[in-house]
Amino acid sequence: MFSKKLTASLMTILLVIGVLAGCSGEKEKATGNGDTTEIKVWLTPQWKGVLDAKEEGADFDSFFKEAAKRFEKEYTDQKVKVNVEVIAGDQRDELLNVNLNGGTAPDVFFESVFAMGDYAHRGALLPLNDIVDDEAKKDIPQTYWDSVTFGDDIYFYPFSQSPGTLTYNADMFKAAGLEKYVGKDTEIKTWTLKEYEEILKALKTNLPKDKYPNASPMGLYALNNQGDTWNLAYLRMFGNPFFNEEGNLVVDDAKGVEAAKWLKDVYKKGYTNPGAESVSSNDVNAMFQNQQLAISFTNPILFTNAKADMESGKAKKFDMRLANIPSASGDPLTFTYVTGATLFDTKDEARIKASKAFVKFMSTDKELVKSSKNSVPVRQSVVDEYKAENPLFEAYAENAKYAFNFTGNVPGYSELRQVLYPELQALYTNAKTPEQVMKDYQEKGNQVINNAKESSVIYNK
């Protein structure tokens, strides 16, 4: 009996030791204190393949797995395992918040900066200043560095971009006698604001009704916050700076009101689709593809997909080209969604060290950065290498000097997006005057920003 009890007790002790050892091993593996440091890389779907979507087995994680494989071989400071996971864009914030609260945040996240800026203000991200060198700063224009800098620190390593422009139906322009305003198919055409108004008037008056029944000159929408960056561009058309040095909205001035009046005027004259207050950006995009609009909004992904649909027979073919958003100054307005890798503060020194090294590797390696051609490169060296293959790369690069930072990198930007479209709805339905719209947008928007400033580590250093 005594022997059986002793044996049972020893087995229990050994089992407890084994469990503790196992837990210790799991903790050691997770925190990077073991032989292999494991880091977790998350991304939302960006592009398929490493250099081309036509590659065999091309998927959204192809580039990152290739970068991980090379990094694991070439990095000598410690043994590293890079785990790559693709998550749905509409699940990004929910998954991140759950994992942040549970202490299991990813080490690296590759995403558009505007979608992730609030995490920098929350103190969840680490600055990347120490892995950015002079060579990178020379190769990547300052415009892109400005968009990834919050306060004094760089929080994202620019990799690629998705510039926002207008797109127009050159066939409809020609049918309305507007040949002189049609640019080359490899050009982002710039019109003055006066020219743009002449274009809208001619499209309204001269477009053949038998060929293009119920077509409108340009698209406007205000159903929700989707595609709001183009609305933000229109409100800058007369030179309003939008944000001041303190990061507050300053849209309630003569220039801001004039822009709101312009939107109301072109809507009232019938230069746009009707019912803008209840029309979404998706609706406008569909109307343009169905040749119910002559001018719409676009980015490289939408533009490429629309042309692919024409080639495949999914959509009727027409001559689709690009143009800049005009302004009263004559200089065009443009903006871009910069995409790059950012680092979450896991408090684990080994993982942070390996993660920083991985971000620098994938963002600077001479071969890996060529994958930015799957979108639009931010590096001039990649533009120069591939501009013969895609002449629009050079056009986008030339446009960079006209880009405005649409988020202002202010805290609470995701919530701020909810403030604009109800005001635009009020503008188009005559519920408010342009003056009242801009006043209310500024007041409500600054409430959002100032509330977010209270918890922002950028504004409370």
C-alpha cells in the first residue's frame, strides 16, 4: 500500500514538473528566449504573387513568405522563424483589439497607413527611425515620409502606394467636342478649375443623348464614409489647408466655404448624378463603368480592375484615362494611400529586434522592393526600372509633389471620417447652407480630434 502511494505521489510530482516545464518552454518560445525567436507577421490582402500575380500558386502571402524565407537564411544575429498570416480587412481592427488586450498582438503588420494611424496615437506601435537610413530617404520622396511620420517619429516603412485621381471616358469627351482636353493614355491629365468647369458644362450640353442616355458629367456621393478622400480633395480646391499646426480642422474660412459652394453649385446645375446624398462611391464607380458618368474617381486598383473587366468581356469597352483633381491655383490636387510595415510594441526585446530587422530587410532589399510594382512604387529606383513597363509609374511619381496628407496624421481620424458625410448630405438636400456645413463639420470634427488627443501618446509626450 505504502509503495503504491509513494509511486502515485512520485508520478504526480513528475507530471507537475512536466507541465511546468512545458509551460516554461511555451513561454520561452513565445517570448523569444529560446533557441528560435518566432515573430508573427500580419497583412490584409494586398497583391498576389511575389513579382506577378501570374506566378504559379500566387497568393496574397507569397511575397511575405518569400521575404521570410530569405530573411531566415540571411539574418545571423539570432535564429528566427517568421510566421505569416493574411487577415480580412474588415476584421483588422476587431482582431487587433482582441489581441492587443490579450497581449498577443502581431509583431509586424503590413497595411495602409491611414487605416493604422490611430494605433500610433494609442502607443501600440514602435518608432522605426533607427532602421531608416539616408539612402532610403533619398530614394523615397519626402511626401511619403511625411505621411508615415507622427510627431517626430516614423512609424511605417513606406513600401508602395495607391494614388487617388480622377478617371474620365475619353470617348464621351470626344462625343461632346472636348478633344483638346483629352490627355495621352499614359498621362495623368491636368486641367485648371476653369477648364474643368467648361468640361462639365460641355458634357451636360453637348453629350449625345441617343448614345449616352441619362448620362451625367461627373460623379458625386455622400451616402457613407467610403471614398471620402475625394470629397476631402474637393473641399481643398480653393486652397483651404484643412488642418492647422495643432492638428485641428480649420475648414470654416472663406476658402473652405467657397469649396462647399462649388460642390453645391455643380450639383444644382445638374453636372453630377442626381441624389448624391443617397449614392455611395460603389454606386458611382458602377455608373462610370456603365457609361452613365463621364468623370469619376479612381485609384490604380480600381483603374486596373476596370480595364481587366473590359478585356475579359465583363464590361463594355471604352477609352478610359486619368486626370488630376483640379484646383483654383492651377496646381492639381492629389493624395495617396501609402502602404508599409509597422511594428507593434510586444515588450519582448528579442522579438522586437528580429522584427525590426525583418521590416528593414523586406523594405530595403534590392530585389524584394521590386514587388512594389504590383501596386505603385514609392521608390524612385523602382519607378526608373519599371517605367517602360508601366509609364504611369513615372506620371504618379511626378504627381507626388502635389500630394496632400489627407489624414493630417491627427488622432481619432477613423472616427473623424464619420463626421463629414452627414454634413455633405445636408448640403445636397438644402438642409444646411454651405457656411453652416463647414462650421458644423469643423466644430464636430474638432470635438473628435481633441477627445482623441487626450489619450494620444504623440500629443502627450
